[in-house]
Amino acid sequence: MAETCAEAFEAMNDRFNADAAAGLNAVFQYHIEGDGGGDWNCSISNGTLTVNEGVHDNPSVTLTMAASDFMDLINGKLNGQMAFMTGKLKIAGDISLAMKLGSIFSL
């Protein structure tokens, strides 16, 4: 289990399912608000993941959450769909890509 947002993004490669991301070319931008938050982006290109800190120039989808909610999501305590439906997760851009995150990254 990750203890900080930075740790969670450092561990993204360990949780990445390349088979589920085969043929996908997308950039997921994360804007994590509050203590311990920040901006990270995950670029997926044909089954390869690259994680960078900072803001990408042209993300496919942007996900915005409070740091505490992000940590609950990453650690399996919060369901992504429920987070979206209750306003804890805001999505801008291609929502269908955001819906694929559960298969692309394991918890």
C-alpha cells in the first residue's frame, strides 16, 4: 500500500497491465489537490507506460481529486465509479479512457 501520492505514482509501473493497454495511445493527467498532492501524468503508448511529474501539454483525459481521496482510491478503499458519482473525482476530456483505468492498473 502506498502511503503518499508520490509513492503511488512511483509504483504505477508495478500496477500496470500492458496487455490491457495494448494498442492504446493516451495521456492521463492527474491533478491531486491538498497536502501531499501535485500533478503527474501517465503516458501510454502501445502497451508501454511512462510516468512523469508535472503537467502534460495535451492530455487525453484529466482526473482531479483530493489527495486523501486519491490515496483511498489507490489503496482500494474507494471505488472509482463511486468517487465520480459522488463528486470526489472530476474528469475532463475523454471519459471513456478514465473508465478503462480499472483494467489498465491493478490495485
